[in-house]
Amino acid sequence: MMRLLSIVFLAATAMATIGSGQHYAIDLIVAVPLCVAVQAGWNYRRAAAASVLVVALAMAIVLCWVIGARCGLLGSLAAPTIRL
């Protein structure tokens, strides 16, 4: 039951985020590694080495997305130009 409620909540959040026009799909994509990093940071005491690695990798992914968005690299990947 909890899994079904989680899926419904996720779908409703995604529709509200994109449907309101205030966010883009990329915001939802970047939120995934950010949430993974936060959750791994909270679970630091259980498996310290693994948590540090997960946090570092997830934050590296977020940083790459942010730098790519700021430099305009993501736009060129989404719609590449064809040169003849």
C-alpha cells in the first residue's frame, strides 16, 4: 500500500511541477541524484565508506548537470545542428 501511495505521490508531483510551467523536466532529472546524495548522507553511520562514495558521485552528477545547463551544453545536446 505504501509503495502505491509513493508512486501516486511521485506522479502527482511530476505533473504539478511540469504542469505549472515553473519548472522544466531537467529539474526532475537532477532531483534524483540530489535526493540520492541527501539520503546517503543521512545513512552515513551505517556504511561510512560507501556513503561517502555515493554522496561524492551523486553530487558530481548534479554539478555536471548544473555546469552543463549554465554553459549551454545541454541545449546543444538536445537539439544538435546539422552542418553540410
